Amino acid sequence: MTTDVIRGELRKSGFGKRPEPAPIQHISHARPGQRDPQQNPSPTDTGNGQDGLGEPLTIREVSEMLGCSAWTIRQKYIPDGLPHLQSGPAGKLIFFRNQVVRWIVRRQTNQQQP
């Protein structure tokens, strides 16, 4: 057993003196992420010639796009299948432009057929 003097106090332990701290390691300043992002598809590229989801829209922007109120979007169009994302159980509704446009086109196509 060794005895060390630390700040004027006697310390008895079987560990000996404190080891020296490890030297500070060099940390790279390179930013994380893809090195060659051109090789990977963008989040809006679906590979089928369409633009994917498009830009996110608020319920107010969708209501202006459809020419109705936000109430009508919630009460009529969402139950009819208007694609949306809800951020939580009582969270904000998020719509994506291209999904909304495709939904409108499908509805118009279905209404025109006899």
C-alpha cells in the first residue's frame, strides 16, 4: 500500500499516484456529411420523373390553394383522403405541394369519368 500526500492530507490507497491526464487529441474540423452528394438522390427525387413531395405547406396555404377555409380542409378534405402529416397527436398539420396537386388531379379525373 502506498501513501500519497494530496493538498496536505494523507491518502492511503492501493492505487499509487494519480496518472497524468491523456494528451488532447486533434479533432478534425471537417464538417460531417456526404463527401460526394451528387451521387445520391435528393429527398425530392422519387426516381419516377415526379418531384416527390414538393415544398411543405401550412393548412392556410392549402386552403388558399383550394379556395376554401382551413375549417373545410379539416372537416371535409382530410376525411376524404387529402394527404397530410401530423407532427403529433394534437400537432401541426403539414401538407406537401406535389401530394396535394396529385390528390386534386385524381379527384378531378374520378369526377369526370361516368
